[in-house]
Amino acid sequence: MIFVDACYCRKTERPPVWFMRQAGRYLPEFREIRKKTEFLELCRTPELVTEVTMQPIRRFDCDAAIIFSDILVPFTPMGLDLAYEKGEGPVIRNPIRTLADVEALRIPNFQTDLGYVGDALRQTRNALSPEKALIGFVGAPFTLACYAVSGRMGKSTEEMRQWMFANPEAFQLLMDKFTEMLAGYLVYQAESGADALQIFDTWGGSLSAYDFQAYFLERFQTLMRVTADLNVPRILFIKSAAHLRYFLPSIGAEVIGLDWTMPIGHSRRMLGPKTAVQGNLDPASLFADPEWIAERTRAMIEANSGQPGYIANLGHGIHKDTPIPGVAAFVETVKTYQF
Amino acid sequence: MIFVDACYCRKTERPPVWFMRQAGRYLPEFREIRKKTEFLELCRTPELVTEVTMQPIRRFDCDAAIIFSDILVPFTPMGLDLAYEKGEGPVIRNPIRTLADVEALRIPNFQTDLGYVGDALRQTRNALSPEKALIGFVGAPFTLACYAVSGRMGKSTEEMRQWMFANPEAFQLLMDKFTEMLAGYLVYQAESGADALQIFDTWGGSLSAYDFQAYFLERFQTLMRVTADLNVPRILFIKSAAHLRYFLPSIGAEVIGLDWTMPIGHSRRMLGPKTAVQGNLDPASLFADPEWIAERTRAMIEANSGQPGYIANLGHGIHKDTPIPGVAAFVETVKTYQF
């Protein structure tokens, strides 16, 4: 698999390519299915998950598929009342407020509580051709907490950070519980057929370098330790993590996902030759003229200077209104590039 | 003025201290005035502006006052229909969509169109004791554009960046017009009594290093050039700018404001000895126990290693729900610190 080879910094003839949120609303064939199916119902129906996971592979022939799901699906078996309200995104109807709320959270039994995720991974792995990788994923502890504590995500993590500073004991226990849950969930996904695992940390970059180091470095290392022997590469994507790049190699993920703000060449020098990188075109740039997109995509690849261990991707999830020709220009440019 | 001395990297006995949005809703005396006065009416009434600007000075004896205003007040004379809707924040009722919309924007005559800002600066300068500095401010071109283009600010700058990539010509002209307006507005504020000028760029850090360099480096340099002979220090605060720190010294501002994510010591090494820094406690940390705040505030100051050119501040604007004892612990710790 060209994708897995790049994750392990093995030489490939061109960069592999996929993009975050590639199974999603910018695709008309996805919107067709969503018309008839609520979001959480879709996540819980393995046949439909396989179908929407395969859609971008059929259309763009990407090198990896990412299982269609949501970082918040483990909330329901943990005891958090998750719903998706029209136009609102995810809402937690019983957000975490007190230490007792945190103590009441349970660690799911993945086979019985989230068996639909394992089924979807197995079915999708069967549907995918052998040279394509299947990516499983989770949300990082701090990002999960932003939803669990705020109830609905606002413009920033300010509310979450206020709670963190005002409730240090509850915060630490919540992070321990999420880390324990995530360790089991990552292992479960790899054992169910995922060829690679990605941790999404949309909000961890809003922490000071001090707080990230104090509260999250060891927890990420724990997640890497428990998944070390599964023989699948681990990708850590922390958005807005320019100030955290110094710490990242010590976490031990095979791949660091870069958001669009960070220069690839400089980031590689900071991360060292053993860490692969993934990214990082600004998703908004897919709204530009396709010829210009092709030019910027080539410049992105060239910033990597031909080093092994590079995966082409956007710097964040693709936006629901993205024009398809822009996406096609991006993928096509990568797939015809020769190192 | 201890504040101005620190801006110019002159030795001071302790760090000067103020905080962004220090005249604001976390103060009960401010909320009293706001009960009776709409937001824009308050901005346009010099007597009230002076009163609310002085409130945090009276309560906390900060070393600098920042004139109470809003980065968007120049929008009205430019032809953008600015309003503040209850619970919504600023709304532009005729957002920028086309090149023609940009061409129609006019550059204000500051004396006649924004004379209330000049009056407020003069009155506040008279009310302030001579050892306190008065700070004037503007918003940066990209941040202003986020409001002008999106109409109301969402969770991210994605919509603005999509417009930027899809409308390169209109974008460039809009940035030129904002830069021209800002040059005049900065000069006007210094000539009206401001002892220092701060540029707030809340959203510029959401640009890739490539786009920032291509579109904004020269424009910021222009703003520095036109204000170079006014004999007031210039402070550039770009939020989430960890990936942009390499470029910042070349802009030429006397002071770089650091948000809370960036380590002070490391940032100073990157910025060099001639650039003062300002910041950067996480505003959310003021929700913690006051003793713990004092400890973190001391750690923040110590991260500067006693170098001249350090101004204590929060890493972003203070939140409206911040407990007053937390604010007091922060200010008191700085004011009793000895280098």
C-alpha cells in the first residue's frame, strides 16, 4: 500500500493522497444518502458507512479511505446524551459540569456498544481493493472534552479552558477517562480491519505549550504505547500546533498531520527524518481556479523536497461547499506527480 | 512612562502591566454604563469613552489605558452598514461580495468622520496621570476583511479565505483600501494623543505562512513606515502566529504581542533582542484559584529571563465573565514583581 509505505517513511514513486472528511457533504452522492438518513443513523448502519466511505474512492481513486464515522460516537455508551440538531452540529444534552459527572462516565465495551464501527471497518476493508489503505480514527482527549464540557461547540475553546482551570481535579479525571476509552477504541479499530489510525485534535492547539506539555504529552504517549504492537501506522493531527512541534516527535506517532498554516519544509526539519508528515493545502484554496490549485498543489509537494515519508492531504477537513473541479484538480495533480 | 520605556526595550524596575479589553464587561461599573447606552453610541460619546477607559485604571492602577472603541468603527464612514445586534456581536448588513463593492468603499476623513475618536483620545489623555500611557488601536486588514466579507463572524475564517482564493482581484483591492484607511487612522490617533499604537490581528494567524508573507508582510511594513516618525511605539498583536514568528521582526514594530500559546522565552529568541514582547497568560486561567494565578503569572514573567522590553498582559482579550479576584491577582503579582 503506497499510503502505508509513506507512513513508514519508505520510498514511494509519488506521494499518496487522501483528504480529511473526503466522505462528506461536498459530494452529491453523499447528500443523496443523507437526505434519507439521519447523521447518527448513518454512522450506525455498516452497509451505508461502507457505501459513503467508498464514494470518494470511486470518484477520485484516492490511496486511502477513512471510515465514515464521528469522533463523538463513543459518547453515547459513555453516558453522554449526544444528538445532532439540524444546522447546529453535535449537541450534548447533559454536558459535564462536576467531578461527579465525570465519575459517572463509563468506559464502553467496544464489541457490544460500538460493534457497528467494527462491522463497518470489516465490510469496508472487504470492499476496498488491496492496494488501498483503510484509516480508522478517534478524537483526542482535549477535543472530545470541548464538546463534552461546552455541550455545543462555540467559536473557541475559551469555555473549555475556563472549566479546565477552575476544575483541575475533574479535568484530570476526565482526561484519564477519555484516554482509557481511546486506548481501547484504537485497538478495537485496528483489530477490526483498519490499516492505519488517525487521532484528530482539532482544539489541542489552543492550549499553551506549557499546558499541552503538562496535561497531554504523557497521555498521547500512552495512546502510542498501547497501539505500538498492532502493526499499523499512527497519524497524529493537531490543528494550530505550530507552537507544539518541538514536543511532537517524542509522542512517537509515525506520521504528524500538518494543518495549512505550517510550512512543510520547516516542519520536517523540526520533526526529524524519522517522522512522516501529512498535509497541508488550505482547504479554502480549493475554491480557486483549478489551474491555480494545481500550481499550489505542486508547490506543496515540492516543499517536501522529495524526502520519503510524505502524504498529500489538505490542511484540515474539506468544506461542504467545495467545488468538485477544485477537488479533482488537487487529487489529479498529486497522482500525476513524479518524485 | 514605564509602559513606553518597556516598548523601547529600556530597562524598567518591574514589567509594566495592562490587559487587552481591560475596559469591558467583566467590570460591574462598565456594565452599569452599558445598561443605559448602546455599544456604538458609547463608542461615539467621548465623555463616556473617557469614563470607561479610566475604569480599569482606577480599579487596578494599570500602567496603560487603551482607548475604549472597536476595530470596526471606521466601517461606517467607509460605507459598510455596521450594527451590533443583541447577543450577535457586530453585523455588516451590506457585506462585501464583488469587486464593485470594494471599489465603492471610501477612505474616511478622520477629523470629520471619526472626530469622536480624536476627542475621546484628547479627553482621556487629559484625565490620565502623566506616568500612564494611552494606547490607540486599529484592526489589521485581514481581520477587518473577515467581518466585511462574512457579514458576521463565524467559528473560523474559512468563509473569508474561500472568498480570498475565489476573488483574488477584489481581495487585493480590499486589502489596499484597508491598508490606506489604517495608515491614516493610526496617524490620526497618534496626533490626537495616543502614546502608543496597537494593531490587533485576531484572524491573520489563520493564514498559511505562504499567504501571510505574500499578501500581508509588505502591507504591515507600509503601516510601520507611515507611523515611523510619530515617536510612538507600535505593537503588533497577531493571534495564533506561532508559524509567522520568523517574519515578524522584518515588519518593524517595536513590540510583538504574543498570544497565550507561545512560550515567551523561545519567542524572544526568535524575535531577537531589539523587539519587545507583550503577553501572554491564557485569559481563561483567570478563572482559576487566585493563588495559582499568582504562581502562573510569576512563571510567565520569569520566562522572560529579566530582559528589557517585556510588558505583562494576557494572551488575548479578557473574557466578560472573568472573576475580578482573578484579575486582581494577576495585576498585583506583576506590580509587586521585582526584576
